[in-house]
Amino acid sequence: MVELIVDTNVLVGALLRGGGASRRVLRACLSGAYQPLMGAALFTEYEDVLSREALWQDALVPPQEREAVLDALISRCRWVEVFFAWRPNLPDEADNHLVELAVAGNAAAIVTRNIRDLSRGELRFPNLRVLTPEQCLEAYPCPP
């Protein structure tokens, strides 16, 4: 089973839109087709974004269901403690934790809509892929 980091923007995209690749990646994580990895910084970011009511004004998914989805995702995650701060010097400092979590957990990929920023770090990890949800589904096929 492929181990992945699911960026917050993929979780949000899965909950805001009616379908698409972000939702398919989330469903694959929930069904056990992918093994999502979780760390303290990513967990905190998920909770923060899910609590931003302005972001969810037009969402069809009410707060209780968003929390249920997060709880279900967390229950499927493998918790990874990050002991070393690599600081790959990404354009957005707030994204560095994703690379650190991926390296600590030996993830195959980070799944994100933020390909541009996550691919521009000064520190490179040749075995770590940065993929959009569509690229993830293509690289690591799973049942629909």
C-alpha cells in the first residue's frame, strides 16, 4: 500500500466540490487503498482550516459532517513523529512541515494542488514525489 501525505488543500477540495480527483484520493485513503500519514503540524492545520467558517459558507457539507470526515481520516492515518526539521526552504514556510513529515514517514508522495511551491525547495529528496490528485490516481491506481 502506498503511503501518502494528503495536503490540506486536497482535503478542502474534496469537501467543497461535488467530486473530482481530490474526493477520489480522500475516498482511497478512507477505504484503505492508500495509507495516509499524519503528524502534529498537519493535524493542527486540518483542524484550523476546517474551523474557518468563512471558507465553508457555500459548502454543502455541514460542520458535523466535516468533523466526521476528519475523524474517519485520522483513524486511517499512520501517525509519524518528526524528529528532524529539514527546512527545505520552500517559498511558503508553512509548507515545509509537509516535506518533513514525508521524509520522516518515508512517504512515496505528497498529494497537493500546490505543486509549484512544493517542487521549488532548495533541499531535494529524489524518492519523494509531489503530485496533484489526478497524478496520484494515475501513478497509484485504486478502485473507483
